[in-house]
Amino acid sequence: MQRLNSTRPTLVFVYGTLRHGESNDITQHQPRPLFMGRASVPGRLYDLGECPGLILDPAARPVKGEVYAVAACLIPILDAIEDDLGIYFRVQVEVRMQDGARLNCVLYEAGVAQILARPLIACGDWVTHRCATVPA
């Protein structure tokens, strides 16, 4: 994994359980991450049960998420959360903000081998998908 600059905040794109209000809500950590806005990245989102997995694909539809500025000291904590299943890899990628701006962000991409035969989340939004699949 690449080492990030420890003297300035890192921008992180979150698309699953790290999103606000989800089970690993990034805003629950200290120092509290700063919400920068909603964003998307082209890719394919898969349902892994308790969480989603994203495979980047420039030809795919947008996967929706949120961007946060986080203190460098939180990156090892996020790495530990995302490494829990042993399928995610931290990568740097350009995301498109809702207002059209483009930002370079870190995100956690799933390994292709780990998501084979998992259901595709066609809408590209984990929260929408999870809420639609929760039994009433």
C-alpha cells in the first residue's frame, strides 16, 4: 500500500459501510472527518452481504458515495476496518463531485477474485440497495 502524506488531510471516497449513518460510519472517528460532498466513481458495485465491494471500471455506470477529508492518523484505522474481510485494497482514484469538480481520493477497492458470483448492485448505491433489500 502507498504511504500517504502525514502533514495534510487525505480525501477519502466512501461507498459502503463507511458512509454516514452506516455500520462503520466514518464520522464517528476522531478527529472527526470533514464532509466534502457527494460524489461518484465509475465502477461495478457488488453485494457481499454485510457490505458492498467496488471494482473500478471506467466504462461502467457511476457508483455513488461521499467524500471526506480525514486526518492522516485515521488512515490506519480505516485500513484496519477495510482489511477485516481481507478483500479490499487502498487505491488512489479521481472521483467526480456532485457539482462536477474532480478530486483525487483514496478508496477501498475489492479484489476481483473475492467478488466472483456475487450479485451486482445495478443502481450503484449501497444505501439505496440495502434499504430496498431489508425485510419489512
